[in-house]
Amino acid sequence: MNQFLIQTAWWVPAYGLLGALLTLPWSIGLIRRTGPRPAAYFNLLMTVLALVHCVALLNDIWDLPVLHIDMPWFRILDLNLYLSLQISRVSVGAAILITGLSLLAQVFALGYLEKDWGLARFYALMGFFEGAMSGLALSDSLFFSYALLEMLTLSTYLLVGFWYAQPLVVKAARDAFLTKRVGDLLLLMGVVAVSTIAGTLDFAELTAWAKTADLAPLTANLLGLALIFGPIGKCAQFPLNLWLDEAMEGPNPASIMRNSVVVACGAYVLIQMQPLLALSPLALTTLMALGAVTAVGASLVAIAQIDIKRALSHTTSAYLGLVFLAVGMQQNEVALLFLFTHAVGKALQFMSVGSIILTTSTQDLREMGGLAGRMPATTSAFVVGSLACVALVPLGSFWSMQEWANRFWLGAPIFVGMLLVVNGLTAFNLTRVFGLVFWGDPQPKTRRAPEAPWLIATPMVALMVIVLLVPVMLWRWGLLPTWSQINWTTVALLVTSGAVGVTAGGLLYLGDRRAQLQGNGWKGIQTLLAQDFCMEQIYRLSIILGVQQGSRLTAWIDRYIVDGAVNLLGFASILGGETLKYTISGQAKHYLLTVFFGVVLGVVCLTWVF
Amino acid sequence: MLSLLIWGPLFGTALIALLPAAVMTPARARQIALVVAAGVLLWTGYLVMQFDPNLPGLQFRESLSWVDSLGLTYQLGVDGLSLPLIVINSLLVLMALVATDLNLTRPRLYYSLVLILEAGVAGAFVAQNLLLFFLFYEVELIPLYLMIAIWGGAKRGYAATKFLIYTAISGVLMLAAFFGLSFLSGSHSFDYDGLQAQALPMATQLVLLITLVVAFGIKIPLVPFHTWLPDAHVEAPTPASVLLAGVLLKLGTYGLLKFGFGLFPEAWQLIAPGLAVVAVINVLYGSFVAIAQTDMKKIVAYSSVGHMGYVILASAAATPLALMGAIAQMISHGLISALLFLLVGVVYSKTGTRDVTVLRGLLAPECGMPLIGSLMIVGVMASAGIPGMVGFIAEFIVYRASFPVFPIQTILSMLGTGLTAVYFLNLVNRVFFGRMTESLAQLPRIAWRDRIPSIVMVVLVIFLGLQPDWLVHWSKSTTLALSEVNRTATALMLPDSEP
């Protein structure tokens, strides 16, 4: 049993892909009579199988050392590409997290997209999504990971563009794809370079290679910078952060995955590449700088959002920034812990948000209010998810944040200050959202809001229980500090920052409704934040303008200069012929004379040249 | 055995063209053409099964003397370089025939021409005599010219003439180089094998090689000799576009590798850096121009210019792996561009326009064309190098193999995949996404005839992307042997540097 499960570990990603394949007859409209539901059931079944397989596998390998399975995929001359798998507690645990959340999100989607004609297509994409992600969790080869990241890019594009008839969605899908593609492209350059220089793309071998590698600083720095950009795009870090915000136009069940595990996938690859990055101090510094900028910037931007999903998605960027900082400081365990606690908390928040959006048919915070009494399960899910995301009470993120703070306490206390700011701002933001959505008087759209149907409520409540149990899990895994190890100073600081955020938010947003929305004289800053520090305009004025004008210029050159020269030549020869035809006399001697001069001219030219 | 690839289609042509019109109804002409093309494809499949991938040299050789005084002999043979291209040719001709409109005018002439084209291209790929190659190279030109000139779009006269003149110049230059090679080396034979070992002064070699590069560069096409291509594609009927992009462009790269690199390994070393730069220019120029286009066919045509640049890059690098990459990229581009042209053809025939500013929302489930749209997304993503499809692995081999030789050029040309994503994503977003406009709401039904060729292509693109062994299996020994020649040449030029 043991060996069998391990040898078949590659089935885990295959289940999702198979599920996607099985939905094809429904998603392309071959089978119409049954409606799209059977496709969804196939996918759910496959996800359950994947989850069960993972859990059994984890159970089996719990006490074993890290296993490495080589699966040769493509071998040609001196190029060997492997789809290697790493079977360890972390990788299988990550796969469980992914398949588990995917299962919940898919059940959720049954309720959320009940009346959508594209349900089968959605499930095909979700299966693909899940397969790619669980493959990424198990992958032990940079090549394989890169390939899967690209597949994630593709499926993100298609999932965001699910409702492709809406203009905003089309734009969001395009931006998501192209932004991630920029990162992927740089990553590909890095992959090609690494493969050439190190001669392998296997993470384990790369780690060994990196220890002895002696690269020129320039090469090492370029390499490191290229490698970090893939994860930067994937994790929505500055300057490739805007796509996540726009991607919130997509259907909510996909957002649950995107904000919790998809972004984490990028960071996960980053952690695996860490030994390579360590070759380049510049890359690590860049990583930390970008992480820090994103953490603070995105937390600020989140506060000014009026779209409920966007308000939360920016905090995702911010938290991933904290993860980047941890990776930059070479604290991989903290980074992984942080990813885990954030993923479950954020997934729960997004389930609750999905329930709200389905009931009220709006994403605008200003149109909501007073839902607390009407949707008890949704409300408690939001509260629990939010508490799990900030350090206030000892739920998931409290422990990861205090661990994070401990690791930075001695080395870089300034970052601890930053963590406090992010925590405080996030607590403020979540309180703000809570106040606007659940508190206050009901608005026209929330007046008749019933609780979500059971297909939505069940996964939500299940995940809520899991989130509440996270501290117990951490304790069981021995990840909680003992009583004496706790640094009470950081704990106090964290709790204070969270409390300050909540109090400030409560004061501003739990009071009289009209006061909150006008009042403050910070219009300028608010607009600046609401527009993401004008990032989009900056993009538009820099890279988009560059590509656009460059392509116009090239097209102009192509049409008028290159092709123009050709046409001119053609025109000249026709004109020449037309003109010369009037010199025709009909007398053979004239022709002979012309031919003679022509030959002489040709011979002279030839002798001149040689 | 190889002769059947040439004479089989010609026999079909004779049948279609010579039998009286009463017997040869349009439907029957189509049937015969399909049967012949399918037979050729089966025969190609049989050849592939019989082909021994472990042998580096030519297989299935045939040799007949023809015009001895000229040095023209009927020498045929196939190796790992030409075999995949022959497969693509046989496959795409069948697909192009399936995709042909049932109601086209002058069907007998049309089907005859397609089969002549198939014979000409197959002949060029198997010819082992330089003059014979030239003959087939020119034979292929005539049917395509007529296809554009008769069944083409509004500006077909201009496009067809432009195509004819460009390709004729390409042929003349090639012939000049072949003559120069044969006569200057004093062999007076045009057999490929006899010529290979001749050593000329380097200056002469360079002149001849550069002539050849320009000759084939017109066909590939290399910037700035490319402007015939977009015009020809835009005006050509869909099947002609499919064959032009899928197979005919490969004649250029095949010729470059076979006659340029194969006959002038020493001079190749000298021009390789320049060629790599040209490759980068091709990639970036083609991609940038493609971004600014609004005609779907033009976008795909310019993307061809860009993607053929990768073949040049790999050919310039000329390591065994790089040659492998060049072959893989030729196949990959053949499949993907054919797929894209097929799909654009369907869109055009149903909506009557290819303008991306007019088309909108074609993915709509009931009145649109969701399956064609889905296939288009697959094709576009394959072209943009998304893993799991053949475009990715081919390009990855190219990058990985060219990077050690030309690092900067490789990095620059990698930008091309990013730009590919830009123009193709814009295409899909504009044409297939969004809300369908009223004027497009009454589209004619799409027959399975329109879909099947694209579905076959998509299956192949994905299958070869997941199982790339099938892509390169046939060519390993040949590429090793080819680059062995190259290494010897390098060793000759730099006697001290080789250990």
C-alpha cells in the first residue's frame, strides 16, 4: 500500500486534469440533454479522489524522509527534462490544502453558479486549475514548475474571462494574462540560463550545485532577478500587482482559490528556488524591497476600495509581500507557515463574500449594510476568516505573524514595525468592510437578503470549523512555540496593532452611516489610493505606450519603407518599360546596337569589380 | 517508394483534369482529390514506419540518370531532416482539401493544382540532386500562383504577381549559387553527395552561401524580403494560406539547412552570428508589426515571420540540439500556423470579414461559434508557447540550445513569445470575447467539414506537446551527423582550438 501510494503520487495532479477532460463533452456542447450538472459531479468526484489519495499518502510518508521520484519525460541529445516529484510532508500537505480548498470551492460553485449555462466549462477550468496547482505542490523540478506556472497563467486567464461578454471582464482577463506573462517570460529566461549553466533543472541538484557554484556577480544577479520575477507576477507583487485586483471580475469560486492558494503557488516556487537566489544578494534585496513596498502599499490601497472583493484582494498582495520578505531573509519555514494560515483564512473570507454577492447581486460596499442579522452563517464566516487573518486573537495568522516577528526581531527590527503597520491597516480595513456590509441600516439591496443556500453554506461552515481548528493543527504538528519561547513583547505589539486597527475602524465605520461616507477631508489621498497610486496610468504611459508606439512605428516602416521600396521598384520598372516602348523603331540594327552596348557595359562592370 | 509521393498526386491530377467534364463532376473531383491525398498520407505513414531513425544518412534512395550532360539526375532520398516535413506536407494537403469550400468555381482546376502542389513540395523535400530540387521548387510555385490569382481576394492580382516575382528571384539566385558551386568546384555534377566535400576558397564560399541565404531567405521569409508574405496570405484562399504557411515556408528553412549549412559548413561558421542577428530582427519585427494589424490573416502572417525567426536562430547556433530545435520548430510552426489559418478561414467564410475591429463576441454559445473559438484559444496559446502544447517544447529546445552560443540574441528573441501573447490575446479578446453585435447574429451553420481539420490539428498540437519524443525521434541521428560535419569544419578552421 505504502509503495503503491508513493509510486502513484503523480496521479494527484492527474485527477484534476482528468476531471477537466471528462467535462469536455458538456463544456463544448456535445451533450445538452442532461444539462451541465454531470460534468460538475465528475469533477467533484475527481477532486475527492485526489484529496483522499493525498491524505492517505501523507499518512504513509509522515515518518519517512523526503522522497524524490524521477519521471523522465523528454530526453533528446544532451537535454534531459524530468517531471520530478518531491514527496515530503510539506509538499503533500500543500497538495492536501489545494485539493481540500478546491473541493470546498467546487461545492460552493455548484450553488454559486447554479443557473449559469457555462457551469461545465467552469468545472473544466477548475479541474485544470487544481491539477496544475497540486502538480506545482509536488513538483521537484524547476522545468516542471515553470510549465505548471504557465498553465496556471492560462487557466487564470480563462477563469477570469469566464463571463467574457462583459467588457470589464475581457480587460481583466487580458491584463491578468499579460501581467503574469511578463513575469513568466523573465522566469523562462532564468530557467533557460540555469539549465545551461547548471546543467540540471532538478531542485535538489540545483541546491547542491548552488552551494559550490562560482558565478560572475553580474551573471548571478541577472539570473536571480530573472528568477524572482515569475513569482512576483504570480503573487501579484509590485510592480506586477494590478492583475489580482482586476481579476476580481471573475466568478467568485475561482477567486476563493486565487486569493488563497494560487498566489501561494508563486511563493512556493520562490521558496524552492531560494538556494539559487542566495547566489545573488541583489536579487534577495530586490525581493525584500518589492515585498515591503507591496505589503505597505497594498494595505493602504485596500482601505480605499469600494468593491468588496477588491478590498480583500489587495490585502492578499500585502500578505504575500510579507511572505516575500520572509523568503528574502531566508526564513522558509515561516514563509510556508504564513502561506498556510493566510490561505485558509482568506479562503473563508472569500466564501463569505461570495455568499454576500450572490444574495445581494452587488459588489459595491456602499450599497450594503445591515446583513449581520439576516445572514448569520455568512457573518460568522467573515468574522472568523478576518480574525484568522490578523493578529488579534490566537487564530492562524496570529501564530504565523508572531513567528515572523520573532525571526525578524533581532536581525531587522524595522520590518517588525512594518508588520505591525500591515497588521493594523488590515485590521482597520476588515473592520471597515464588516461595518459597511454587516452593520448599520439595511440598504435597498440588502433589505430582503436571505441566508445563503445550503450548497454555499455547507462548505463555508466546514471551512469555518477548519479555520477554528488551525491552532490545534499547528499544535499537533509541533509548530506552536512553547510557553517559554513566546516573545511577549512582539505578542503585545501585534495584539495592540490589531486592536488599534479594529478600534479605529470601529469608530469610523460602526457608527452613523452617513458620517462615514462623506466626512473626512482626505479626498485627494483617498482617490490616489482608490486608483492604486495611479499604477495603471503609469503602466499606460510607460510600457503599454512603448509597445503600442513601437508596433505602430514598425508597421509604418513595414508598409511605407520596406514595402514602399518594393512597390517603387515595381513601379519604376513598369514606368521604364512604358517609356522605353516609344523608342522602338522596328529596325533590327538598332536592337543589335543596344544589345551590343549592353553587353559591353556588363563586361566593363564585371572587369571593374574583379 | 518515394516516387509514389510525387507521382501519386500527379496521377490524381491527370485523372481529374483529363477525364471529360460529364464524368468528372465537381463532387467527384473532390472525392478523387481526397482519396489521393489520403492515400499519400497513408503511404507517408507507411514510410515513417519503415524509416529507421538510427541511421544518419539517406534512406529509401532512388537513383535514375536523366539528363547526364547537364548533371541532372533523378536522385531521391529522405533523412531525418526531410521526413517530418514530408509528413506535414501530406497531412496539411489532406486537411486543406477537407477545408475547401464545396461551392468554389472551377473545381477541377483547383483540385488538380492542389495535387500538383503536393507533388512539387514532396519532390523538393526528397530531391537529392540540386537541379532536381530547383525544378521541384519552381513547380510548386505555379499552382500556388494560380490559386492566389484565381480564387484569391480583391487584390489577388497584385498579391499573386508579387509572390511570383519574389519566388522567381529566389529561384534564380538559388540556381546561380548551385551553378557556381558546381562549376567553380569543377565537378559538373549536381548530385548532393558528390558536392558535399568540395573545398572552395573561403571568399567564393561566402559569396555562394550568401546568395543561397538570400534565395531561401525570400522564401522563409527573412526581413526585409518578407513583404510578399502578408499580401499573399491575405489574398489567398484559406487552403492556399494553410499550405503556404504550413509547408511552403519550410522549403526555405529546409533549403537553408540542407544546402546552406550542409554544403558550406565552414562559411556557415562565419555568417552564423549575422544570421542570429537577422533571426532576432525577424522575431521582433514580425511581432511588432503583428501587434499593429487589424486583419486576422495579417496578424497570423506576421506571426509567421516572427516564429520562423526561431528556426533561423537555431540554425545559426547549429549545435546538434539546436538543429533538433530548428526541426521541431518547423513542425510546430507548420501545425500551429496551419491551425490558425484554418480557423481564420472559418471565421471569414461565416462572417464575411476578418477585421478585428468589426468582429465581436463570436464565442457566444448559441448563435456564435463556441467550438471554433475554443480551438482558436488553443491555437493562440500554443503559438504563444504555453506548456502542454507543441509550440512550447519546440521553442524551449530552440532557446535552450541557442543560449550557450548566442546568449544575448536568444534572450532578445525570447521577447517574441511575450509579444506573441500580446497580439494573439488582443485578437481573441476582440473577436471572440465581448458581446456579439447584432449584425453578426445570423451566422450560417458551421459544418463538421469546417471543424474537423482544426480538431485534428489541435489534437496533434496537444499530443506532440505532451509527447515531444514523437516530434524529434526521427531526426536525432541526422542532426548529429549534420552537426558532425559542422564540427569538423570548425576544427579545420581553427586547428589549434580543438583539443
